[in-house]
Amino acid sequence: MQEKEVTIYDLAERLNISATTVSRGLQDHPAINIKTKKRIFDLAAEMGYRSNKFASNLRRQKTNTIGVIVPRLNSLFMSSVLSGIERSVNNAGYNLIISQSFEKESKEKTNAKTMFNNRVDALIVSLSSDTADFSHFDPFLKKNIPIIFFDRTTEAMNSTTVVIDNFKAGYLATEHLITQGCREILHITGNIDRNVYADRLKGYKKALLDHQIDFREDLFISNDLSEGAMHDALIAHVIKRKQLPDGLFVTNDSAAAFALTILKGAGLRIPEDIAVVGFNNDLISRVTEPPITTINYPGNEMGERIARILIDHLDGDGNPDLNSQIVLNTDLIIRASSIRKKTYE
């Protein structure tokens, strides 16, 4: 049989004091003397007493829990953001509930409902690739529960957002390929309904324009950046073409690594035949052969900034503008995959 949960009344009976005194002693109340507190804590440890924080939090209308919904947990970028958030909120006395949408709006909606029913004090969200309806966040807004969107955000809601300058990053990546002599640069990206991919595409187009290179629809592909999608795209748009692109800008390091492997398997040389640039500075970009030029995404800094905004708000030390945008700096990391040594060394 399951052992009965020890209550403050059990402790009070054993110590021959009131339950109120036990409760205050466990909360380190200054009205309870040190010797009594020690007796209470010692007996609580001996009997295996566990504080019912859930009930206590409900009375205070606060759970000290923050919900996080992300598309997937399978990247260094996302894990570094979560690490930055968790370390900061834990130090402030908050816990995280983390869930994945697996890039599906339906799953994101289910996760949001679960977070709401778990009475989270705040919600942090990076949107799934296909989310078009945002009504699942309405219950949070009606209850004045703060929401912060990061990375993949939306302008459809009044909320704080934390992003990098994706336009600038797309521009830098494309311009670097141009400086390496590339004139036919294939751009492969995700769903351009999402801000991150749309803004990187705009940066790519502007870099072409500034260097008097026409944008060509046949050198632009939008897919889910999976291994299968990259294989299909490169077979159709690169390997079978009469004239190969001489540059490739992919907005995800894993997809860039897939591309590099497929291209090398087809007998193409990287970067001599095709120079490659990825995005995020994930670990995989450093261990491919050759290592992949990429855009550094400051995930840990982003996580810490998100946490700081929320903690200041929840603890009453700040009241962030519900329609503010915080933009973090990023930079291009140049590696061997894009340096066309024969021409530019």
C-alpha cells in the first residue's frame, strides 16, 4: 500500500505545538524561535515531510513556473537558448516546463492549452513552421499572462519579441559568397511565412541587388530543410543542371551539412565547384569536411535576455512594453567551405 503523505498536522501532533507554528517554522518565519525551527525541520526530515507548494502557490495565484514551447530540441541553438533561460530563471526561483511542437500548429495548440491549465506565470514561444492561427494564445492575454516570442515570432500579436537581425545575417552570408567570386548563388530556406526565413531571404535579395546580380526564381527553394528535402532539391536544382550554381546559402547548419555531403557524393568539390554557407553555428558546422562557414546565433545570450525580461516583470521590477522588439547582434564565421582558395588565396 502507498504510504500516507505526512502533513503539518502530523508534525504538530508529534511536537505538541500548533499546526500554524509548524507552518510558519517551515517557512522560516522570524516570529518562530531558532530552537523550535530546528525541531520542526529535524522532524520533517525524519518523517519525510514534503511541502505542498502547489496548494500554497494556488493561494498566492502564482506557481513560479514558466512554460516554453519550441519547434524542436534537436539543435545547439535551441539547447543554448533553453540553457540561458533555465539558468537565469532557476536562480530567480522559477522552474520551466518545456514542450515541443514538432513543427505542427496542432501540437503547438495542445501544448499551449496544457501550459495554461498548469497555470504557468508566463509563456515563452518559438513558433512552429506552419502556425497561421494564433488564437491559442488568447487565454494568456485575457489573464494578463506575459508571452515572449523568440526567434520565430509574429506581428499578429502584441507581445515582446527577441530576435537577431535576420535581414543583416542573410545579407552578410550572401555578400561573402559574392566576394568569393560567386555569381549564381542558390538560396535554400524554410517556410517564408516565418519571419526568420522571410527576413533572411530579403537580405539575400538585397545583397544580390547591391552587387548588380539579378534575383532568379530558379535559384530559390523553400522547403522544410530536412535531409530528404535537401536531397530532392539538390538532385533537381544542382546536380542535374547543365550549369551548376557556384554558391549555396542554406539557412540551417544541419541542412547545409546534408547539402555538403550530397554534393561531395556527386563528385563536386567544396568550395572550388560550389562554395557553401550555413546558419546557426551548430556543432555540425565545425566537424564537417570542410568546416562550414556560418552565421553565429547567440542562443545563450538570447535565453538570458528573455529570462531577464520575464523575471523583472514577474517580480515587479519592470513592465516590458507588450509590443517591443529586442534585436541581438550576430556575425559571420568564415570557414573553409566558402573560401575559394585557387582564386582568392
